[in-house]
Amino acid sequence: MVATLPLKRILMLCFMFITSQLMSQTANEMYDQGAKYLSDKKYKEAIEMYTKVINKSPYFYEAYYDRAKCYAATARQTEAFADIETALKKNPKYHQAFLYLGELYLEKADKKNALLNFSKAIEIKPNYTDAYVARAAFYETQNKPELSLLDYNKAIEINSKRDDVYYLRANIHRKLGNEKQALSDYQKVIELNPKNSKVFFDRGLLYQNHAQYANAIKDFTANIQLESTNKEAYRHRADCFLKLKKHVDAISDYSWLILNKKDVETDVFFNRAVCYNNVSDFVAAIKDFTKVIMKEHSNYAALNGRAYAYIRNAKAQQAIPDINKAIQLQPNQADAYLTRGIMNLEMKKFDLALEDLTKSIKISPSGEAYFYRGAVKDLMKDKNGACQDLTKARDMGNEEAVEKLRRLCGKID
């Protein structure tokens, strides 16, 4: 007769077997759950889960490493250091832990130990791209761009598909004055990751600094398409439009900036006012120049610009205090005398106009000043003098002078 075990005993044995099986699996399962919490930035839950892993499997060094990240993310630096050091005791060749320990030291401004640990990570794993990138960034903060460049070069040699490293190296090239290489790296970033908005903005700045305004506008536009609320991109694109005398486009960007940015700089209003003057919207120009002058009472350029707008808006009398103050502030500026000369011409004060325009030409000859002085001389019946000035104006590129020369002096070429 076969002996049978009591049912209670059978159930107990089954429970013990199942429990033992679960015990052998749960450390990894709990670690994976902790990793998910960490990825979701649920640090409290992640810490609890990693602690369970460690309690169950004290040699699970990855759990110490990840729990350290959670502690650091919740400003518990002491615990973070302790966990990283424990992870390294469990696995002295754990290169990721050395890298992270370097980052923790860097946060404490312990430069010596930061560098030591970055280098240790590289020593353990010579093809560890992240460690080279971290050390390169460290060297950059220490104003050692040559050393930084060497590490970025090595990182790219190991992995040539990381657009972020090309981007960082491009910025080092710019610091070192290697702008051709910087442009090459920026282009590589775009090839690898066309949606990297930062690279378009930074390359746009590089083009802008070298007066390549059309290229800069293309890059700032690409940045805005990817990052539609980047106020700095709108600002720099507007400045480039202004440089190219695309005043309508510049007005559009400056207006967007004024509408969407708090505490807009006065020079944005000033630049928009300049654009309004150039498209003959003098009422709008006066409003913007006035905003500048209200904040900066002695802004020479704004006073001169508003005076010009008043004159063009048939309010020459209102221009008098502005232009006189501008000349008082900066008595050696040719454009102020030009503006006052135009004002006196509009007010039919030809002698004063002639005096101011001559002063402007003496300080800095311009086609516009010669044109207006020619117009004054014509009104003063000095045809020969008028034709001489209009010829100079035409030769300096003043388009208005061409027709007036044809009419007054019979000159075509």
C-alpha cells in the first residue's frame, strides 16, 4: 500500500517550491521595475524598488548605481556618493560608476576628483565615448579648449554617428577660431539629425558674425520652423533682415518679438522704428522712437531718428528740439547735421540748410548729403553748384540724384 502525504503537507511543500522559484527571479524583475520608475522620474518609487533588490541580492551592483542616480536627483548627495562607492567595491571595473562618480564630484566643484574619475573610466574602457565627452566638457569649463578638442576627436573616432558630439566639437572649434572646421561639424550635425534646432541657431550666429546675412536668415528660419517660440532666433533674423534692408520682413520679426516677449529691449523698438522710417511709415516710427526716448532720454540715435520722422511726416517744427538735442549730445555726427539740413530745407531756411549740409559733408561725405545740398543750391539759383553736388551724389550711389540731374543739368551718364 502506497503511503500518502497529508494534504496540508503537500500544500506546504508546493508553497515552499513556488516561493523558492520566485526568490530566484524577483531581484531582476524588481530591478527592471526600478529602471522603469527611474526612466519615468518617479525617484521615490525607484529608490524603494532598488532597496528591495539590494536587500534581496546585496551584490547587485547595478542597483546601487541606479539608486545613486535617484538619490542625486532628489538632492541626497551623501547617499548618492555612498551608493556609487559601494557599487565600485562590488565591481572595481565598473566604468559607468567611475564616470558618474566624476559627475558627482564635478557638481561639488571637486575638479581634481572629477578629472581623476573621468580618466579612470577611460582607463578601464578605452573606447568609452561618454567618458571622453564628459572629460572634454570638463576641460572646456577649465578653459582648456585644446584638451577638450582632443577628447571630442577621440569620441568621434570611436563613434562617428553622434550628432551631439559633433555639435560640441563645433563650439570648441569656434572658441579656437577654427570657424571653417566649426561649419563642417555643424553641417555634419544637420546630416545626422536634421531636427537639431540648436545647430541651426548657432550656425546662424556664426554666419551673422561674418556678415553672411542671407545664410544666417536661412538658418534662423530653420531654427524657427523647429522651435517656433525661440525669441532669440526671431531677434537675430530681424537684425539680419535689417542689415539687408529687407525692412518689411524685419518689421514682422520685431513685431512678433514685441508681442511675445516680456521686457523687450529698447533697441528692438529702435530697430523697428528705423525700419518704419525706411518704408515711410513715419507715424509708426515716431511711436517707436518715442518709446525708446522715454526710457533713454539722451539716446542720440533715437532723437535723430524721430526728428527725421517728424520732418518726413510734415511736422518739421516738432523736429527742432529733437535734432538740436541730438547735435548737443554728439556735435561731430554727420547724420544729425544732415537731418537738420533737411529740416531747414523743408522750412525754407536755405542758408541754414546749406550750412548744416556742408557741415555733414565735411564730417563724413554721403550721397544723400550731396543730393540735398544740390537741391538747396538749386532753390538758391546756384545751378552750377547744384549740378556739381548732384553729380557727386549720383557717383556715390544716390538714385534720386539721377533723375534730378537729367531734369536740371541735362546729364544722363
